[in-house]
Amino acid sequence: MEGSYQIKDLYKSGDYQAIADLRGDPEAYDRFTEWDHNYLLLALNKLNRYSECLEAYKKMRQRYPSSRLGNSTVTAALYNAHFRNCDPAHCDLDKLKKQLDFIIRHDEEPSSPYSKTWPAMKAVLKAVTSQTNSGKPQALLAILGKADPKALSDKEGKGTRDGKEVTFASPREEWYAEETKALLSASLYEQCVSCVDDALRQISVFHYNNDIWFKKRKARALTLLGRIDEARGILQELAVTFSSEWIYKDLFSLETQAGDTQRALFYGCQCAYTGVKSDSIGGFSNQFAVFLMRLGMEEMAMLERQLAVCLEKETSDQPKPFAAEWEPTEAIAALSKKQIIDRLRPMWLKVIDSSKAFYEGEIVSLNAEKRLGNILGPDGKRYFFKFNSVRSRYSELREGRKVRFATEKRFDKKKQVWDMNAVDITVLE
């Protein structure tokens, strides 16, 4: 071997094994220049020989202690050797934290999509979550505090899932998501509000409805700070763009706390009607039942209580204790879940519809594959709708059918505009 240019040529030709074999020639290895060592690290990394890459890096640092060559390569090797497939429940957490510190110190481009700072940090966060019993939020915040979110990449990831191309949240977006969750869990509400505001400024593209989840955490933090009007405004804005039982549940709790029983009843029915489709409202049904009984709505309260019992039986052997001194009548207790929902649905819709204006129109276009369509309203305007806004059976939807519908302003993320959509659609006979 006469010089580093030979190793460079071997690397450029893809002969990584030949470079790795030079470690077995002490005379040649001792003559390695700084760049020779760098190409050796790259070659070992290409060969997936990560432990050997780490050993070679130690040798390089002994000879060239001030060298910065190979830093990105060794951080990748360290991540692949110790973080990529680690078992969060049984790994050596203290050792993993020290290795994370090493990666952070030697990562010269944390904003690069190839940086290992955030992937390594995520592995440590999972280990902390798995192994920490007390003080978990504070432990998570200590790890997250090692990184500057503004230095992390804001570029979304790309990949395939089930044969389809998909995009993933950027490291910066994921950092803010973990930070705001930990701040809320740690009861650091002012910091959580500030962090959410920072996230909404710093993140250019959101994934997994993260912009909605950020705002939900902010509303929760504001509620716990006693800033009810601000929290209510955020949740009401979210309810316009994203129909979800947890938004209605939070609004129900706010209005109950504020003493506005009519608004609380409205949001409670919205939560029940929306959530029953996913069988995710067992706990809320118990809470709502107590509220309804206080309003003197006895039949509806007993039906809600029995619905909670049915949902709990589907997920556990023993229903949870009910915090009230009454139980449903024998007749209601004998009903099946379907029978209960069939009786509750018109009750929910009566309350929900009491605050809306309804119109009659005609379906003028329909795309069953994309589950969307358009309705021509009595004012001559076309109103876009999605199938999840239809109350009738989807099989009843056909072009030319007359329908009853309400309108609601929705945000079109694709066009980045607000527009009136058709919602709560019922096919007329």
C-alpha cells in the first residue's frame, strides 16, 4: 500500500472487503493516514460490521485525537450496533444514555435526514418509558432536553407501507410531540402552552393530525390553569374541522365545569353519537349517565349506564364500579347493545339537531371509491360531503336522490381554504 489514494480507489470501486482486510496487516494498518482510517470506517459501516467500526474508530482517535473525520460514520455505527434493535424493557439504560450523549456530541449535522440523534433519542425514550416507574415525565424531559428541536430536521420521512408510498413525521415534529406530552404529564402547564405555540410556528408540515393533538394538549393545559375561555375557543375551533369524540368530551367537561347545562348536554350527545361508532366511550357513558340523571332525563340516563355496562363486558370480565346510587331498571338491563343504541340514537340526534338548520337538496355527484360526493342545495350551491357525514346507510346513496342535510364550515387541507360542507345527511324516502 503506497498511499491513501489506493484505499480511496478501493472504496469508490465498492471493494469494501479489501479495505477491511487491511486491518489484518499490522504493517499496512500502522501506515494508515487520517483519511485511510476514515475510508476504513466507511467500508466497515457499508459491510454492517458496526462493532468493528467502533473499534477502528478508537484506533483512529488514538492516532489522530483532534480529527473530526469519521464522526458521522461512527454515530451511525453506534446507533446500528446498540440502538436500532435494542429491547427497551431489558437494555442497559444508563449505558444507552451515555451512548446517546456520545452521538449528540459527535453529530455534526443533526438537521440532516440521515442524522442518528433523534432515532437514538427515541430509543432511549422508549427505554425510559418501559423501565421507569416514578418520575417518568421528568425523566423523559431530561432526555428530550439534550436536543435543540430547531436543530433537528424538519423534513418528513418517506417509505412504503403495505405496498403504498407513505410519509412520516419529521424529527422536529416528533420531538415537539414528545415534549408537549411530557410537559402535560409533569403538570408543567405554562411550559406546555408555550411549547405548543413554538411547535405550531416551527413545524412546516404536520402528520397524523399532530396539529390537532398539539392544540388539544394546549386546551387541556389551559383548562388546568383555569383559563377556561381560551381552552373552550381552541376546542370549538377544532370541533369545526375535526369531528371526534374526545373533542366533544373535553367540551362537555368544560361546559359542565362552567355550569352551562344546555351546552354540556349538546356536547355530551355529540360525544356519545360520534364515539359509539368506535366503541370507545364506555367510561364517558357512565359520566354522561350521572349528568343526565341530574337533569331528570331518567330513561336516557339508564340507557347510557347500560351501554357502558355492555361495552365494559366486551373488554373485561368485571364492569367498573358505578359512582351513583341507582342502576337501570330490569327491562333496560335486559336490552342488547344494539337495542340500547337504537333507542339512544334518536335521543342524541334530537338534542344535536336542535341547534342546527337543515335543508333539502339532491345528490348530483358521487364517488363511492373515494367515499365523497356533492349535494345541490336549495340556494343553487353545491355542497361537498364525505361518507362519514352520512347518517343513512351508504347503500342508499345514489345520484338524484333527495337528501336532508345541515351545513358546517370545514377546512380543506389540500386547497388550504375554508368552505361550507354538507353534514348530518339523511336520504329522504
